[in-house]
Amino acid sequence: MVEHDGRIIGSGGFERHQGRRAHVAYLGMGLHDEFHGRGIGTRLLRELIGIVDDWLNLRRIELTVYVDNAPAIALYKRHGFEIEGTHRDFAFRGGAFVDAYAMARIKA
């Protein structure tokens, strides 16, 4: 969770898979629109990746991101995530269906 002046402005976390996919975590994170472009998302993502890499020894992190969210896509790419595919009509938003990218980062 990310707070600013006692107000929650962002959050992030992951869910570790089980069984044959125990080496994988699904990442989710978000930041309030007013706080974009300040490096907060970068710091949050670095912390989450650090936990996955340094404490849980997971090999793969997966996420989904709307195809029109260029800043988030750029952030994820800067941290080693690659687009692996497109989920067509992934969600219903603002009266229309929107696509999302499936992205993943594999620890080298």
C-alpha cells in the first residue's frame, strides 16, 4: 500500500501460483491518477520485483494491462516485462469492450 498525507494513493501485490506453476506469481498494482509521473509506480514495482526475486525465488511474473495504458506498458517494459499476447475484449469499460496485453518477466 502507498500512502500520501494519510490517504491511500496506490497498492500492489501478487498471488503465487501452486503446483506445476509454483515458480510463477501474478502481479497487480495501481496508482491514483493524480500521482502518475512522479516515480511512485516505479518504486512500487521495484519493491514488488525485489520481493519476488530476492525472497520468494520465483522465476516468472505475469500481469495484464489495458492496451491503451501506454505509461504502464512503458514502466513494465523498463523492468523487463515483455508482451506475450493480447486478450481481446478483456474487460467492459466506459461502455465498450477493451483489449489487454498479457505481459511477463522471466528472471534470468
